[in-house]
Amino acid sequence: MTIAAIATASGRGGVAVVRVSGPDAFLVAERLTGTVPKPGRVSLRRLRGGEDGRVIDDAVVLAFRAPHSYTGEDVVEFQCHGGAVTPRRVLEACFAVGARLARRGEFTERALLNGKLDIEQAEAVLDLVDAKTDRAADMALAGLAGQRRQALRALYDEALDLSTTLEHALDVDEGELPSGFADGIARRVAALRDRIGGEIRRAKERQILRDGALVVLAGPPNAGKSSLMNALLGESRVLVSDTPGTTRDTIEAWLDLGGWPVRLVDTAGLRETGDAVEAAGVRRAADEVARADVVIALAPLEVPVAPGAAVVAVHAKCDLGRGEGLNVSAKTGEGLGELAKAVAAALERRAEMDGGDVGGNAAEADVAALTAARQALSEAAVGDPVLAANAVRTAAERLGVRMGATYSADLLENLFSRFCVGK
């Protein structure tokens, strides 16, 4: 079936792209333009639609013959004028001649099914679209280039070679093994274990870059939370007042801190209060602190934080006098750079921590396989060649299963439902 969708964001703009993919893509283009598009050529054509063949727009037409396209199918793209009306009319003209509306992520799903992308690359496409910082975009591009798969392949190949070496050693007399054989194996096992640990860390880092880190400003009323949030954002995003309890709800904004995408949240002042509305804000503040990756604490916290969360102690009004923790002034800007570095460093440490959920889909499967392989290598008793061979074989099997992984319909549906319609 031939599908079509608007591939650019809605709203006012100079250009919009309507993408068509499937066996009748060239026929759709012919019906709208009156001519069969030439693959690999860019042409300016007048588009007509409706029963009366009225002019819809003048558009640039690009055509790609299968398999030389994003989806691996015949693809035609109409670059028409932007706005709300023209792209809709072009899309409706495509429907009138046989195309149907694409589902979320269906273009990328077809690319996956046609062998143009693998599952990691499909996820990387979504990561690239959703990237909020340069570092996140670079991570997505690395995934799109297949670097994640290459890294797993290199680890699997080393585990397989090591397993083969140990299996061979079991078949010969111990006296025939070269001098230093056990020490050499021990070094290789340790090196492989460290490389796997590094790949686990990178997977967790990818998850933070993909989803963003939750960073919460917490403390009593009038401690300077809202002023500090405005200073970090570089704009007057939050109302600031000398009256205690001004902030009664959470207020959030996205921020780039050292390349980490951060969801920065200002909260109500933590205190006992008889005001029902303010009390609800205080409870919500405590909930945010309990979920945060990093808490910027403007006073000693009296509410629990999440396991593994970092707490950065800050004195936010150092222009009025020095205090405990990192001295920062929203008024003068002193210490803001150091605070950003402290949060970024806390996120680096969080990516290095063992345990924790790193998200679903292929990323979670990668970490599960890598963690199991590293655990097996940690239990390898190199002094006993039989136990060492068993441990390394287990590690290789864990990585090998991941290299040949198959993906369920539920996993694919979960992935592609997160895409926009035109991708």
C-alpha cells in the first residue's frame, strides 16, 4: 500500500514536505503533476487536484526509485509552500488518487523492514529528531552510523576468540601451554570486562541524553530558587517576589548544561503551612525531589531523594554574604558556571553507576546482555582453566544472543509509536 504524510512540522513556514512511499508513489506524482517524475532529478511542477483539476500549488518534486530511497521503496517528495492550507491540500490530493495516511513512524518502519536500517539505527533516527543538545545529536548520529552495533560486535568477537583459546587449552596437556599463559588470559579477561563496563556506561549515558535528566531546585521559601532558575535559563521565566510562598506549583524548562539535556524544575518552598494550596505545592515539590537525578539544594534537605541521586548544596545569595556549599549569586552571576559544571559532573557520575533502569527497547536489551557478560567474566577463576572457559563461554553466548537478537511486534510497536506521522 502506498502511504503519504506531511513530513515537516505544522505551522507557519516557508516550505513544507509531503512524502509519498510505496508501489504507486510515481503514479501519485503523475496524477498530481501530469508527468512521470524522473528518479534522481529535481523538477518544478504545478500540482493539480480535486475533481475539477484545480491548481493546488507549484512545488519542487524529488523522486527516488527503490531500493535507493529512505524506505527502500519508490518515494516521491513534494516540497510545497508551507502554512496550514497548502500542505493539507497536497496531502488530500495524494489520498484522492490512492494513497493512505501513514501511521506514526511508518516510513522508518518500512526502512527497517526493507533492510535500510536496523533496530538501533531506527531508534537513532528518533533520538536525532528529539535531540535537545549537540551532544545528544552527536550520540544519535553515532547510532545511525552503526557504532553501537560495531561496538557490540567487537566485544563479541573478542569473547569468542578468548573462549576458543581456553577451549583449546583444555584439549592439551597443561605442560604444553606456553609460559605465562594463565597470566595472559587473566589480562585479556580483565581488559574485556573493563571494555564491557565502558559500553554499559555509554548505554546509560545515551539514555540520559535521549530522555533528559531531571534536575530539581529545592529549599525553603525565599531561598532564591526562582531567581536561580531565571539566572540559569538566562531569562525571566519564573515570577520572583520577596513574599514567601510565591511559587506554589512546579515550573519547568529545558536547559543545556555541559551538553546534557536537563529538565530544570523550580518547586514550592519546603515548609509546614496551613494554606491548602501551598501545602499541595509542597507535596508536589517533595515528589519531584524523590524522582530527581540531581537536586540543587538551597538548604539541608528534609525530604528523601531517589537512590543514586546527586545533591548539590548551594548558597544562592552569596552577594549578600558567603554561606555553606557552592556560593552562587543570581544577581551578579557569580558561581553560575561552577554550578553548571557541578550538575554536569553529577550526571557523568550517574552514568557510571551500576544498576538502574536505562530505558526500554534495544538499549535495555544491550545493557542486560552486557551486564550478564560482565558478571560472567567477574566470576571467571583464571587459575582453573575449566571454570575460566565456562565463564568466558557464558559471556560470549550472552553477547552472541544479543548480536542475533530478534524483535517482537510489541517492541516495534512501542518504538514506532513514538515517531511523528511524517517520519
